[in-house]
Amino acid sequence: MSWLFSLESIFPEFPWVREADEWLASTFQKPIEQQLEEREIKKIRAWPNFNIAAGYISLEKFGILLVIDRDLIDHFLMGYNKVEELIFTFGHEIGHTFHLDLTQTPPANIGPEKIFYTSFERLSSEEDMLCQSVERFCDEFAARWRQANSPSKFRQFFSKNKNTDLLSAKHDIS
């Protein structure tokens, strides 16, 4: 699907948005594993009972840890209707990798730095418009990323790897 406006035109305040536009254009033919590798997401963990978010990323010594609400993954694997939410959550968190310098280990934040240190309560207040803009970028990115990554692509990712070391070791889904 082609979008009428680029992310760069919607979010000109962020210098890293052009890279996101270019990367999105390249994802249609790539498997999920390759996309995660390109964005330096080294591990995925399913964590039970999130109350404030469906996912988040954490900067670790080894790279980026992507944490997803276990219910989203479990419902997806059991065939419930959570696939769009799961794909959107992955996309939103991948969107956050664009304000990181992925050439460093661990990746370094290139701005706005406080996005990783702002509580969800403060983020939702109107006093921090920059952080809210980053979250809007990640939502818009996720909507576009979801277009490139169909439910069948996600089913293939999970089914191909559920009995291998990829999910338990490389992506550390536990």
C-alpha cells in the first residue's frame, strides 16, 4: 500500500524519520526475523499481565529487548482475534528503534532522550508534547508496518520458529 504522505512530511521535527520511511519501503519482501535483526532487536520476551502497555523496548548490553504482553502472543497462537493488535504492537516498538543509534552496543538514544525515562502518566499529560509526538510517530509507523506484515507472515514467523532455538534462544521468547 502506498501512503499519501511520508512519515518525514508528518514528523519533520525528527531527523531520523527519513530512515524509517526508507526502511518501511524495504520490508514487504523480508521475513520478520530479518526485520528484527536489521533493527537490532536481539531478544523477545512475553511478559504476563501488562496493565499500562501492550509492549515496550529495553536497551540492554546485548542490544534491544522487545517485551510483548503474553496475552497478545497466547491469543494469537490460539487463533483468537488478536493478530492485528499483536502486529501493531510489534510495529510500534520497532518504531522506537529509529531514535536509537544502532551502530553502538547497546544502542544509544539519539533523541529525544527523555522518551525512555518518562513515565506513562507523564507522557500522557500535555506538558510533554515532544514525547507525545514520538508516540504518535510510533503509532503511524506501526500502522504502515502492519501493511507490510500480514497475519500469515506472523503465523509463519511463530510456526517456523516455535520448535527451534530461534524463539527461545535468539529471540528469547519465554
